[in-house]
Amino acid sequence: MDHIALQKELQDQGLIILPGFFDPLVIGQIQAAAKAVFDIQFKRFEIQGDYLLQMQSLFENHLDEFIACGKMIQSGLIELYQLAVNPQIVQLMKDLGLAHPLMCTRPVLFFNHPSLAKSEHFYKTPLHQDWTSMLASDDSLVVWLPLMDIEMEHGPVVFYPGSHKLGPLTDRLENGFAQVDFDRAAYPRVQKAMKLGDIAVFSTLLVHESGVITNDEIRWSCHFRYTNMEDPTFIENGFPHPYIYKPSQELIDKYLHKNS
């Protein structure tokens, strides 16, 4: 499909799914790199069993280390950042109408399962739009991709095509998400199994939510967010950037005291 047709589909539906966009071997390396970070702590604590059992044991018995591993793969996984600036994605963003694409948040990597969360919103996102948490350009886009073959039992993302035309539906965040009141029955529902290498691209105004995980496998995925620096409204608003990344003084005090 040529980029004019993709632009039209994106404008009409707020969503396009591109099978086989990336080499599966390249994407598989990201999950392997993320798992390798957790493996270091598994070895430290001599945790045995299949991968879900190992993750459950680390989560239940060594929560600080579990959270730290999650932060490391979120903030510093080199393979993840390399994919976010991959020339294929950058060119796709331009082809879809972002004249001057820029990443407006850090890349995000998810590893989701009900047994690895203290509450539901840590593994299952509610109905929400991404735009409110970003305040990016009106044509800003999210690229979402699985880091494994995802079947329906893994709870792939549920999209509601056309909902992006409603504009922002809330000005509030709850648990980090711009949750929205939305009539699911009023719009079509798209939820698809996706293979390693497939990507979904959608408007940051599109209403979507996590599917329900019904198997005993961790769902690994990632997403990247891009804004258009030449969008007139974004320029007029002064390029707002609501994300704040800063160190935790409490954690610094804890470990300095521990090692003193």
C-alpha cells in the first residue's frame, strides 16, 4: 500500500496495522535483551523454573529488584532505543504526514501478566487516549509492536477505529492514563493477533485499551510516540512537554546508607 493510501486510512480510521514491517529476528532481540537483565537477578537469587515462575518469584520475594529490572529495561535498553530511531520508522512517520517527526516521550517496553502486578492498572490499561498525557501535535502518532507472536489469549490491544475524530475526551490523568468515558458499542472494535515484526500505528487521540490476558505467558510489547514539530497548533502552544524524569532522593538515601 502506498503512503497516500496509508495516510487516508489513518485519517479515516485513526489506525493502520502493517504486517511484517520489521525483520522478526531484529525484534526478537529486544525481548531477549530485556530478559537478560532479569536473568542477572535470577542467578543472584538462584531462582529456578520456567520464565513466568522465575518472574513471579522475583516479584513476590524481591520486589525492589523486580522494579529495578523493569526500570533498567525501560530507561536504558540500547536495543529498544535503536528501534525507536530506526530509519524505517522515521521514514514511515514522514510518509504518514509528520513533516518533522520527533520522539516526544522515551520508548516504552511492557511485560504484562496479572501475576506480576499489585493492581490491575499495572498490567491492563483502561479505556484511554494517549494525547492528554503528551500534549503533542494534533497529528502525533504511536507505534505499537509485539516483541513476540501475540495471540488473542495474550490480550492484544483493543482499538476503536474512528474514535480519534472525537478529539480529546478528558483533561485529567488517573494512574498515569487519560481514562475516558466512552461507549464501546458506538464504534467498531479491532483486536488482532499479531506476529513478531508486525506494527500498529495509531493516532494519539484514538481510544484504546488492553485486552484480557487469559493464558500463562507474559505479554511482551513496546511502543514509541512521535510528534510533528511543524504542526501549527503545537508550535503556537510552545511545544508543551508534561513528562518529568528525575531521580528519587528516597532511593538515593536508602542505598547510600546501605553501602556506607
